[in-house]
Amino acid sequence: MGTNHYLYPRPDCEHCGRPFERLHIGKSSYGWCYSLHVIPEEGINTLQDWQALWEKPGALIRDEYGTAIEPSQMLDTIANRSHNRKQSWEDDWWRHRHYYKDEEDFHRQNHSQRGPHFLLRHRNDGQHCIGNGEGTYDYIVGEFS
């Protein structure tokens, strides 16, 4: 389960109220580093690129349910994540032991690795995940939701 976030670079049309084209910022999934959507063809390659866009006058961030989100709240959602796993990785991933042989098998099947603050992190495969951010986010390319 997760929540997608979108940037509306300009306010809705003043004549008809229709929203302008939105950009997919990324997805917040429980227990994972934030999946920050990078769009190189649009010049969006880093978290700082996203921040510059959502700080522009008239820009609006909304989640997939239409709820408006302040830029500071969006930054917190991306960069200050944690998971409430018990005490260690070993205490948590074993709850899935009937699906996985061991932790290595878990990460292989989920294309994951250990991340900060007991989060799962996308494994940098150079195709879907092209990098791990400095904090609790990963750089993801292509279409996803």
C-alpha cells in the first residue's frame, strides 16, 4: 500500500477550473525509502530539482486523493522517513519466513536491500532504480505508481 504524490506546476485554469498537466513526484510506501521519480528528459534528476519546482509561485502538491500538501511536509515525507521495526532487521524480516529462505532470498525477490532507519531500500539496478538518495529516498525512473 502506498500513496502517490503529484506536482501541479501551475494553478488550475482560471477560465474553466481544469487542472494543468501534473508531474509524478513519487510514491510513499510503508516500510520503504521514498520512491522519488526522476525524469531526466524534464531536467528532474535530484530531490533539489523537485524542490526548485514546487517552490515556484503557483505550484501545488497533491496526493492521489486530491489532498494539498505543503512543500515542507512533502520534503519531510521524502527525506525524514523511518520504520518502526522492532529492534533490528533480524527481528522483522523473519516474520515472512514461510515465504523466504533467508534475508538474502527476501532481498533478491523484492529487489531490495537494507536502508536507513530500518527501511527497505530499492537495489540500484541502473534500470528502475538509478541511485539511492543521501537520505531516505531512492531515485526511480520510468512509469510506476
